[in-house]
Amino acid sequence: MINNKWKDFLNQESDKEYFQNLINFINKEYDNKIIYPKKDDIFNAFKLTDFDDLKVVIIGQDPYHEPNQAHGLAFSVLEGVKVPPSLKNIYREIEDEFNCIMLDNGNLSYLAEQGVFLINTVLTVEAHKANSHKNIGWEIFTDNVIKYINSKKKNVVYLLWGAPAISKSKFINAEENYILTSPHPSPLSAYRGFLGNNHFKLCNEYLVNTCQTPIVWQHNFNN
């Protein structure tokens, strides 16, 4: 399924009882209900960002729960789907920081392919039911993802927006990595400190200072 450096981690997790129970539950859900994203897309973040290339982590919450939105990357939707409100605010902040105009295209694969690991706390959801797969085991999995990254890599930038993402900071060595926190980009909270946080420029400055290639946050086909 995953043919890159994530295989060791995923093999390690797949042997654990919690993960086996999680996958059994998820398989039954897919058999009997409408679940997002498509089963083949659940682990897209791992497919698109090889562990060796990872240099930025953005943690979302649970996947979008309406048709044709979620495809396994936090905050991202497939091309042709209306850009959701939180992503609109992310784009607005990128536009303000880099004096650019973002395309009306919510697919963030171009970031994943540059080493931005876009992981949700929960990786599946029942149609039209936000947080319906909360507390079934995904949180254990994604906690372990962050622990694994922290144990194997240094000089990673973590962009943690909102309380659920910020809670993962306890698994990160703040002396060896760069943690940036702010309110969530949701319209309900963006005006309390997400907009104007300058996270994308700060991230790139740190990457340059640690001899890494900065991220092209603007759509890389619109430069």
C-alpha cells in the first residue's frame, strides 16, 4: 500500500491490537455506510509525502464529511470542489504573506509533494456526521505518527492550529524542532489570531536557516 519510508512505521502499528481493532471497525463501516474519504485515499498523506522528504507537519481534525471533498490530506479537497471556509482563510493568509493570488483550487497535493505532511487527527468520517469516527482509535494512531516523526527527525516545522492540533505538541521536542501555534483557520476562530500569524513566512525562514529548501506555498503552477 505504501511503498516508501513510512512502511516501517505502518508495519509496526499494524501489529498492535488497537490498530487491528480499528481497521476491523473501519472495514465494517465502509461495507454498511457512506464513509469518507474513499478507502484507497485514507493514507494519502503517507503516499504523497515520503518520510525522507518530510519537513513540515500540519495537523487537521477530521476529514470533510460531504461528497467529493475529503481525499486523505488535511484541509485539502479535490480540484473542482468548492474551497471550504477554513482553507479559504489559509489561502487568504498565504496571499497576504506573499502578495500573491491563490487559484480557486483546494487540492493541496502540491504541498504534500514538497514535504508538507498534511495529517488529520482522525482519518475517516461518516457522511454528513462530523466527528463520527472520533475515539475509535485514530487518535492513538496519529499520536504515534507524531511520536515517530519526533524520534526520527530534527528541524521539522510543526504548524499547529487550534486546540486539538496544539495538544499534539507534548509529543514534540521543541528544542530540536520549530513549533508554531495559533487559533484554527475556521471562520469561527480565524480572526482571533490565525489571520496575520505569518506562519508560512516564519516556516520558510526556519527551513532556510536549517539548510532546507523553503516551501512554495503559492500554487506552484501559478508562480
